Amino acid sequence: MTQQVKTTTTTAFYVQAVISFGLSLTALAVGITYLPVTTWVRSFMGLGLLYVVTSTFTLAKCVRDRNEEATVVSRVDQARLDKLLAEHDPFKND
């Protein structure tokens, strides 16, 4: 029976990811604000930025959910196998 190793994200990696996301979002928003274009073009770019950010969060959630679903299926299969092995008596004559 193999046991899965549970991987955890370190606090430093999590903080680095949050800071990186915040910094990139801020830099892009400032860049869009100072573009030498009309307000309509600037608004369109801002909406595009918001759409990309929300799509990124949705994709990350879908990937996480799929990974968790695969883990649950693996655990159910392992539990069924463990039950079959526990109930099996090699010395029993049928």
C-alpha cells in the first residue's frame, strides 16, 4: 500500500506569489492609466485587464478542483482495495 505525500506550499512561496501578483497588477494598471490615448481606449484596456484577472482566478480554481477530485477518487479506490484485502481469507476453503 502506497501513501501519497501531501505537498504543502511554504509561507515564503505564498507571500512571494501574492506580492508578485499585486505588483504586476499595479504596474499594468498604472501603465494603462498613463497611456497617451483617449479615455475610451484606456477604459477598454482596463476592462481587458479585469477580464484577464478574473479569468485567471477561475482557471486556477478549476485546476485546483480537478486535482482535488482526482485525489478523492484515488482515496476511494484505495479504501475499496483495503476492504477487499481485509475481508480476504487465504486459508478459507469454499
